[in-house]
Amino acid sequence: MVVSSSGFVTAGAALAYVDLALWLIRRSSPAIAGLTARFLLIEPRGSQSIFAIPDHLAHADPALNGSSAGRGIS
């Protein structure tokens, strides 16, 4: 999973370093990125957004959802 926004690029997940490296190579040469992936035996992967659970992400952390527990208020 690679996200590029406002001049910053980040990657997450177990193979983030591979995804980020291939993304950077692909910017200069999609052909070389393809060869690199084949050499490293990395299969093409699509978006992983289907695995996200938006409701859980929005409500799982009290510090992020604004509840009193996240602010240290009893």
C-alpha cells in the first residue's frame, strides 16, 4: 500500500519497503520496475483498500475519535 500526497510518499503493510521501492522505480521507468518485480518474484498487487474497515478505523482509538477517555477526562 503506497500513498502519495502533498509531496510525501509513505507505505504500509508487511512488504511496504518493496512496494515503495517499486513505486519509486516505476516513476522513472515502468519497464525496469516490472523487471525488478519479476527478478524479486513479486506478483502484481492491486489496491488493498478493500481490506480496510472504515468504521473500525474511525472509532477504534479513543484518542482519535474525541471521546473523553482519549483526553484523560473521567
